[in-house]
Amino acid sequence: MFGISSAEFAVILVIALLIVGPKQMPEVLRAAGRIYKKLNQFVKKSSQAIDDIMYDADKIADKAEKALLSEQDKKSPSSEDKKADDK
């Protein structure tokens, strides 16, 4: 979680307990949990949106590549035409 060990997390909780006090600690932890949940949901939705955009961009790039290749095939003489020209 956030790249911190359980010992570091325990130290943070003790410091928070000293600052906030034991009576308000449950409220603060609930609020922190809600914020963490919302942040986690935001990150997941953002990641999914980026993945969707990248997927759509890949599809568009594939279509463009196929269109360019088909245009090149139309413009370039076929291999049979090249053989006839060589004779």
C-alpha cells in the first residue's frame, strides 16, 4: 500500500493517534478509508479510460495501415507486369 511497510504504517498511526486523540481517531480513520476508496476508484476508472483510448487508437492505426498498404498495392505494378517488362 503506497510503497510503505507495515512498521512505517504503524508509526504513522501512532503519530496520528497522538495528534488527533483517541476519541476522534475512529472518525479520522473512517474518513481516510473513504478518501482512499474514492481515490482507488478514480485510479481504476482513469486506467480503464486510458486503456479504452489506447485500444481505439490501435484499431484506428491498424485500419490506416491496411488502407495505406492497399493503396500501395494498387499503385505499384504487379510482379507479373515486372516480369513482362523484363522480357
